[in-house]
Amino acid sequence: MDRLMTMQVFVRVVETGSFSKAAAELGTTQPTATKAVAEAERRLGVRLLHRSTRGVTPTEAGLLYYERCKNVVREADEADNVAALVQAGGSGLLRVNTSVAFGRRVLVPLVLRYMRAHPRLQIELLCDDRYVNLVEQGADLAVRMGRLADSSLGARYLGRNPWMLAGAPAYLRAHGTPAAPQDLARHACLVYSSVQGDARWDFVAPGGGACAVPVQGPLRSNNLSAVLAACRAGMGLAVLPWYVARDSVRDGALVQLLPDHALPAQEVHAVFPSPRLVPAKVTAFIGWLQQQLQGEWWLREVSTQDGGP
């Protein structure tokens, strides 16, 4: 195995904490990966990894070697991407991570459009509501909602994700329509716990004044589809992203409430493992997403047919 491949193996072993996982990702065998790292240790005359039944961790020398190897591997990948720059990132494998609801309702149709325009590109779309470590998962980028924490990740702003208050006509006929945020105290409210963990809904009045309203009701869930289904069934009122509620509002299953009172909009970002030496396929896809998520994208129908940049 040549030195660059050995470095690639070592980098993935450190990042995954496992010879078998690294080998699987690189399309080789565990014995080959183990042998490659052992040969590097013999060549360098230093132990690079601590091995135990729970996995592997780098030694002090291994950490220093890992940082250097990581840069070498990234620069090699960037060199390989020079030709792809001409094709605007239109080939190779692109691993994308996002949340379940956003993935199913927004990113899937966009990805299908993009794939039609770039038939040589393979996309692996991973939808998971848990926070995913991009390096450990080998993801090229993730689309995330909300304010980003400070980190070493690269990031690009894609757009905003507004929310709205909704209720089913049957619920409103039975319980009345709230005229102000304070009226929610007497209503059954359905809480999306991943964002509204403290069961408090924040509104901004037309004049600019803020109002935080504590709510309670029969359902709390970390799944937006569950909250939407309960709201459509008339179980209570819900605060939902517009992209989740849009079709239900259009078909009359839900009614937007308190439209003059704004709810905080989330920022939407594309994040990627490092701000340096970003692969062309990642840069191209992010640039295209920025175009698609301009303006009031949550009100637009997304076709899967026309994917041209």
C-alpha cells in the first residue's frame, strides 16, 4: 500500500475509532487496514495508536501525525477535484445529512432535481433528527436549522425557515379562534419538543413588542409529522414550520392563526467538515441550494424534473 493510501487509512481509523469501520468506508479489508498502520508505525519507529477491546485511540505522536496526514489527504482530494471544478462538481459521491422532516419534504425533491442535471453524481442522503458528527459519519455536508454553535466546521447561509401557528377548522369551531397570543392559555397546544422544549411560544406583535406564552396540551413530540397529524386531527393548535404546514393550509385542513404576530424564523445553514479545501462537489451543491432557498421558498412547489443550475 502506498504512503498516501496508508495516510488515508490512518486518518479514517482515528476518526472512526475502528479498523473495521475505516476499512469498510475505504473499500478494503480490516487486516489490510491493520497492516497498513502497523507498517507506518514500523517505518516511523513510534506507536501511533493505543489498541484495546473498546477500540483504538491515537497516542500523543499519533495525534500529531494525524493532523499532518489529514492535511495531506485533504490536499490530495482537492487536487483530484480540479477536473471536477470544470464540471461544477457534477461527478463522484456526495454524502448529505439533514433532519427527517426537512429531508423528506424539502431536500428529497431538490436532490432529485439536482441528480437529473448531474447524472454522473451519486448522492447519499441521510435523514436523522439526532446531531451527527460529520467527520465520524464521513458526511460531506449537513443542512441544519437554527443558530450554529461555534466550531471548526465550515458553514454557508442558505436561507430562513419561518414558523406559523395553525389549527384545524373542526378544533376552531369547537373551541374558538384565538385573537391574541395570550388566548392560547385556554387552548390545547401541541408541542414540538425538539425546538419548543420548554413549552413556551414566542411571538412578536405587529408593533414590535415580544410576547412569550407558556402553553400546554395533550401531545409533546420530537417528530414534526406527529405534531402535524395531531393538529390536522383537531387535537389542538400547533406551531409548525411553514414548509411542513403549507400543503395542509392550501387544502384547507389547517388554518393559519394570528398571522400578524410573527414567530421566530430559524436560520438554515449548510455545514461541512472544514472551511479549508472544500471539495468542488460540495461547493457546487451548496451554491445551488442557496439559489433554491432564496426568497419565500417555503411557499413554492418543488418540481423534481428541472434541475439545471
